[in-house]
Amino acid sequence: MSPRLELALQNGLSLSQPVTVICPVPEHDLSVLPSDAQVVQPFKPFHDHFATQGFNSVPEAEDPCQDAIVFLPRAKALARAMIQRACSRAAGVVVIDGAKTNGVDSILKDVRKRADVEGPLSKAHGKIFWFQADASAFADWAAPTAQKVGGYYTAPGVFSANGVDPASAMLLKALPAKPGARIADLGAGWGYLSADILKRDDVKSLHLVEADHAALTCARMNAEDPKAKFYWSDAVTWAAPEPIDTVVMNPPFHTSRSADPALGQGFIIAAARNLTRNGTLWMVANRHLPYETTLNEHFAQVTEIAGDNRFKVFQASRPRR
């Protein structure tokens, strides 16, 4: 099981059912918990991981619970919002588990000003502590599910929550006036690229594929158009419901602090698989990421059409089957 959770259960923590577990990742072993525990995980691949283990996995918290366990993310505003939501739903204990690199010490200091903390216990470069849920004590930590920034709806914790990502802006500038009739935006985020593409007259359908449920919720508001179709899905495994002429994407390259080029490579392969024989991929990436080999393996023609010292934009056409 999760080493800090195991330590806490051995040192005074007692959990009562029903339990809600907020934002664990696959590295967290939840085998000590009953299979009907509710796991709140908005990131589709992680959601599916816990669902296959038999947990009641959902993208958003649905029902009140007795006790709640919060696994801290890196973003402090998101961490506070998660704690507030846990306190508003739990009738008993709220448990906080976090790594030092995710700011657990700072969160512990802030919680101590509002609640009587038990623990804290240290293990595996992190801490775990718990306290009695009190919704009123953390009411000011609530965050809106979506907030308008620079004319677009975003949400705490989503990629580029504070404004337009410069790489996406570079890609949008490089797109042709008529990118195609049937388009897929893989890793659509909160919908920046799609919102602009939908303004173009020749677009007949636009498929927004995003694994982050919160980001996709924002995309529904930013790209509100009958031509837009939304998919809470892992872009790497997504299968288009119709032939796709064009794919646009600014793929993620990490799910932790370390870069993982395999993520973007998976997006490239998915783009080639979903495109028509004469389809085109438009893609932006950080300059240091080694995507050229994968692009040339899966497309007959690959050209870097724009870029600077930070980013590079590719046009890749005629996918190889």
C-alpha cells in the first residue's frame, strides 16, 4: 500500500466508510481500502487504472463521504481547492498525503492555522497528517471550476491555466487559413486552438480529445459550437469516429517532473493512425524533444515550418500505414 498511508494506519489513523480518495496516481497502492471506495481522478489514464482495480472511479466527487484522503498535486491553488472540497463532503476525518516536492510542508503549515492536526508522520520524502473535517474553516480555499483568463475559461491545475501557452500560439499562427474539413485536436486542453479553428468557414467537424476532465469542461465553454465534439479520452488510444483530414496538437511531454518524450511519440502515432491517406498533422513541440525520428517513421513528408530557440512547429503529411 502507499507507504505513508500504511504508516498512518499503524499510528492512530482510523478510517470509516464510505471513503473518498482524491487524486491518487498509479504509484499509490490503495489495496488496503475497500473496492467500493470512491476514487476521484480527472486524468483519464489514471482514472482507468483505478477502475480496472475495481474501485468506483469518477472524474469528480459525487456523494458525501465519512472520511476523505487527499493526495497533493504540485499546484498549491489546486491542492487548497481539493482540501476544501474534501472538507465540504466528509463528515469525519480528512487525510492529507504529499511529497515534499509537492509542497506538503507549506500545506501542513497552512492547515495548522485552521484545524487541529494529528500526525504528522514522515516517510519516503513526504508527510501524512489528518484532521477533523470542517467546511467553514476552509471555505475561502474554494476555487471556481472555471474562471475567465484573457477571454478564455480555464481552471486551477489545468495546463496553462494562467493564459495562452506560447507554443500553442506559435502553432496557431502557422496553421493555414483552411486547415481541413474534418479536424482532430489531440490533447485539446482548455480549447485554445479549437476555439480559433471553429471560426473558419470550411470546418465541418472538430473533435476535441483531452484526458484532463477539468480542462475538457473548460473547452466545452471556449469551443461552444455544434461542429465541436468532445471526448474525455487518452489521445494515444483514441479512435476517430470518422476519417480525419487534419490533426493539430501540442502534446504533453511529462506527467511528473521528468520529461517523457514517449508521450509525444504516442500522440504522433495516434495522429498517423487516425488521419486519411492524404491527411496532415500540424504539431508544435519544445525544441529539445526528439520527435523527428518518430515523425519520419510514420509520415512520408515532414517539414519544420516555424520555430525559435524554444519551440518547433512541424507539418507532416501522408501518414504511413
